[in-house]
Amino acid sequence: MVQINVAQQLKSPIGSTQTHGVNAVVDITIDNSLVYGEVRLIRTNRGILVRGTLHTDIELTCSRCLSLFSCPLTINIEEEFFPTIDAVTGTTLPLPDEPDCFTIDEHNILDLTEAIRQYALMAIPMKPLCRNDCAGLCPGCGRNLNQMTCNCPPQVVNSRWSKLTQLALLDKEKGKE
């Protein structure tokens, strides 16, 4: 969990800033991941704006060869947190009309955990690859072509695609020159 006490900052003037290091384990996908980096907290007229860059490694499945691999993620976070209690008077504050906004609890604790999880999920590539030149799986026998070649006969290409195949081969040859 990534929790920061912001009681003093909520009493500070608008524009005041604090910097906090983050080094915590956060449940992003199925397993927990170590998240590290730095966030800057800026007092706004409505709450605390959190900006920062965090880093983590998560385990993903390659979309071509189906192998598990460690994928480094950079998480750029920018989110405003709204207090539920006035830090000076202790009275309850109305929440903004924004749906699913992040809040600061009644003890003036700002919990970054859920925001980090959501931003990390958005940073995961749509089609993760263990490496850019991943060869994938053989469509015939299912072997991982990154680890070994197979003896399957080449796939028969539909004759309607023959001209396109010739163009692709010409393009490859031009790239080697």
C-alpha cells in the first residue's frame, strides 16, 4: 500500500508542494509488483494533485509465443485527490460531481494504491511481445519457434495471395541491400 499523510499540506496555501519517494508492493495484475519512483504532491484549491513517474516490472504472456516474460512498465500518474473532511475544522466536505474520483480519507491519508493499479493497467501493452523479433508458434505442431525449429512442411499459400507474397519477398530483398 502507498499511503501518505497530507494533513499538513491540506492546511498549506494553494501551490505548496511536497515530493515523496514510492517504494512499495502493489497488486497490479495477478501477482504483486514492486513499484518505485517519485511523486510530487501539489496543493490545489480543491485537494491534492499527484504527479509522478513510477516504474515496475510485471509478468505478462507474449501474444505470439505464449511464453511468460518480465515486462518493464513506466507509469506516468497525474490524478487529483479530494478531501472528505476539512483539515482545519473537521467538518465533512462534499465530493465533486466527478464520478469515481479519488479521495483523501477522514484521517487525511492519501492512498495511491488504486490509482497506481489503474494507471499500470493502462500502461500494459495491448499486444505484449517477449521481444520485437518473436517468431511465435508453429501453426502446424505448436512449437515455440524461438526455442527450436520444426520439421513441419511449409504452409500452402492460397493462390489469390501469390502476388502479395512476391511483393513481400521483393521488399525483403531490397531491405538487405
